[in-house]
Amino acid sequence: MMHKFQARRILTGIVHILVWIALFFVPQLFFHRPGQETRGISDFFLWSLMIVYFYTNFYLLVPKLLTRKKFLWYSLSVLVLLMIAFFTLRYLMLTYDASEEMENLLRRHSPERAREILKLIARNRGMGAVFFSFLVLAVSTSIKVTGDWYVMDKKRKEAENEKLSTELNLLKSQINPHFFFNTLNNI
């Protein structure tokens, strides 16, 4: 039994890793941004943040707050996570990934206009991070709530079956003495 449980956990871990790798590379293949040949620090940070958000929500926020009906605290926690994603990604974009973007913008615009456009790009990337964070949080919440519902439904059905089995055994035990005494009386 323990080996089966460990094998299942290992398989689940491998599936999680493969899904995260696929999610990291699929946008690079299909949603390539013009002028961006490589991924910047903000992209790697965003994906790391999404992994942390997924498992924080899955193992901490949903079980400790949402399932215990602490909706305000859960909402505030999600809001804080979304704000962290926005401001951190915006900061990283302006600080570390700005040089490549700025070179591209300076070829087409004046320095002042290029800085304005860069700030708009950073803000839009921050909003994209908020959207993506919200999507990851929604998916992790859905998976956790659905999984918990499935487990509770399975336990409820097992309890129902146990109750029916107990009632059936009780009825059998009540019938057996009556049948025995009726047979004796008939004899």
C-alpha cells in the first residue's frame, strides 16, 4: 500500500514538473513578442512567481482560508499576491529588461517618448502579470475545491453504504430469531 502511494506521489510530481515546463515554453513558441528574441529576467521571475502562487494557493490559502469560510482574508490574500505580481514585474521590466526594449524604442522615437513608451510597456506587462496570476490562482482554486469535493463525496457515499450495510445486518439479526421461533412453533 505504501509503495503504491509513493509511486503515485512521484508520478504526480513528474506530471507537475512536465506541465510547468510545457507552460513555460508554449507561450514562447506561439505568442512571440516582436523584438524579443530571448526571455528576460522578468519572464523567468513571472514563471517562478506563478509556481509559488499556485502551490501557496493550493496548499495554504484554499485549505486555511477559503474552506473555513474566511472569504475576506482569502480575498485580501489574493489581492496582495496580485499587487506583488504587478509591482514586481513592472520593477523588473523597468530595471533589468529595459535596455533591450529601450534600444528598440530609441531607433524609432526620441529619448523622452521612448521612456514614456517603456513605462507603458512595463505597466502593460505588470497588468499581464496580474491577469496571469489571477488565472493561475483561479485554476489552483478550482483544482483544489473540485478535488476536495470529490473526496468528500466519496466519503459521504462510503458512509451511506456503511449505514445501509449496518441497517441490513440489523434487519437480518431481527429476522433470524423470528424465523427460528416460528419454525419451532410450527413443529
